[in-house]
Amino acid sequence: MSTSQNAIQLLKKHGLKNTLSRQRVLNTLIDFKSALTQQEIETALDNIENRVTVYRVLKDLEQNGILHRIGNPNGRVLYAVCHDNTCDLHAHQDQHLHFSCTQCQKVYCLDSVQVPDFRIPVGYALASLHMIAEGICASCNA
């Protein structure tokens, strides 16, 4: 299945209108194997979509459970496509580990590494959880 077909199916599955801007942003994120910042997405699109449009598309895709946001130790916000059974669509928390490569600076979703179940003490209200492992990715380590 082509990237465009994957994007169209994801938009349809999540009840979103299939627009060219949404397709472009989603195709970019599907094509890259690592998470991307908004600026990296704009650059990959050769700036054919303006910053506000990309921001709105990312927000819509995240709110509808297609993407998840990753907080990076460098303070950057990255986006990645949610894969089946790796994101909790109700609370929209990604339930897998993220790996930040110290060499190439890319961040990868490690979908096969699940976040362990734990309980927050009474009185605390969890808003988000960020689990990021750091090291050298498989590509840089080869």
C-alpha cells in the first residue's frame, strides 16, 4: 500500500476530511522513520504549506488520535504517527518508549517496548508521561 493510501485510510478511519494539507503532512510523517518537529515537516514539504496550516493540521491529527507529541530532552516538540495498539486513543497517551539518538539527534518510537504499568499516589493527577531512552540508534551504530 502506498504512503498516500495509508494517509487517506488513516484520515477516513478517524473521521477527518481528506484535505491535501492533511495528506501532505501525514505522508511526510509516514515516510520518515523518525519523529519530526514542525519545522522539519515544513522543510520536508519544501515550505509549500505555511506554518499556520502545518500547525493546525498537526493539532487536528493529534486531537483525533492519528499522531502523538513527543517531548524531547532538548526542549523540541516532535510528532510521530500512532501505530495500532501503541497509543491510547481515549487519553491519547502513547504507550511505548521513545529513543533519542545522541549521534544523529533523531527520535524513534519503539513500538515494541511498552511502558510499564504503574500507579500514581493518591492526590496526584497525571497530565502526561514522557519516557525517553537515550543512546545510539541502530543506523548510527551500524
